Amino acid sequence: MPSIVITGGAAGIGLATAKLFRSHGWTVGVYDVDKAALAAASADDPELITGVLDVRDPDQWDAALADFTSHTDGQLDVLDNNAGILTAGNLADISPADVKAQIDIDALGVTLGARAAHRYLKATPGSHLVNIASASAIYGQPGIATYSATKFYVAGLTEALELEWEPDDIRVVSIWPLWAQTALADADTKSARNLGVRLTPEDVAAKVWESVHPTTVDRLLSRTSYSVGVQTTVLGNAAKFIPNVLNRGVNKLLSQ
């Protein structure tokens, strides 16, 4: 049966994704730093493969993927780079430790995960790397500048690896949600207040499922990004076609 590893998978979008893929008969690995949440997820579904993983640590990546693939005869159909954190506030008011943690988890962790998973994905025909980006990468967002910047990084990494890994038959995509009903949306941000928190974790999970079951058109167009929800689709499409000064104005208005 097909298999997926989900980082940050013990809660929120990650757990919703795990439940969706399990409902379709997939072998699912849920890895997280939260041991209590992992225990709760495992108690709810003993068929989940669970383990502790700090995505900032390359050795833990190697151990987690070796553990998971020991249950699947080396097969890994999808790595879902879902783990992420957000610290809201003006950059000058955020501690250096909080800045570093966001970059290390949201950018470095995604990169280390891709690197560690490559050999397993390459050995599995038709595999996917899924990176969770964000609508905050459409235009840089004040109040969550570091988080927003890491998602620009994720978008760029996705595009680069889509080309780099094409000869290895690994499809690389990114998922672009706006605010969803998770712990990240608890941050006090002006854009969340202005736009509302309209997405559920299940909405994002459904888009992850869609992304790893591409249509013929998706493949022909080499689609690399999947917007979640009407708001993200409208904002993303507008950013492509309106002058930058208008795009800036819209984002300034949303952040006031």
C-alpha cells in the first residue's frame, strides 16, 4: 500500500492529513516533537507509525525515515513537510531566539527533510515531496515577516527541486493555505483579523491529497503550487497580473 510521512503530524493540519490518508488505506507515519500529542494520536489510531522528530536535526531525520521505511520495505510515496511555527510581532520586538527558531524549523527543517527523503523517494516510482507553503508568500507580510520570508524560501525550494528531481521521477509541489483553524492562527495578527480564519485543517489536508493525485492537466502544465480556498486563489492570481504598487497597497490595507 502507498505510504506517507508527515512532520508536525500530531496536531492541526498534520493530524487531519494523517486521518485522511489513513481513511484511504495508506500507511501513515506521524512524526512530531510533542510526545503527548503523539501518544494521543497513536491511542486514537494504533495503526499509525509514530516517532519523535525535531526537523532541525539531520540525524533525527535519518533515524525517523529509516524507522518508517523499515515498516514499508523501503517504500516512501510521499514526504509531507508540514511542521512549522509562527511568532507574530514586529521584527524589532521579537527575540533573536524566536527569529532563529522560525527560520530553523520553517526553512532549514524543510530542506533537511527533502535531503534525507530523496533516496527513499527516488527508489519509489511516482513519489511526491509536498511542502507546506503559505499565502503569506504571495507578498511579504508585516507582523509575521520572518514566517512570511520562510514561506518564500519554501516556494523557491519547491520550484528548484521540481526541476532538479524530475529525472528521478519525484514530483515536488507546495500547498498554499491562508489562515486555518490551527494553533498558528492563534497568533495576534492583523491579516488574520481582517481576512478571518476561514479554512479548516481538513481543507488543507484535502488539498494535500489532491496534490499527490495530479490530473493529466496538472502534469502537462508541471503544476507546482496548490492554493487552498477562494481567498488565496484570488490573492495569488491578482498578484500575478496587477501592478506591484497595487499589490503592495492591497497587502498594506490587509495588515492595518
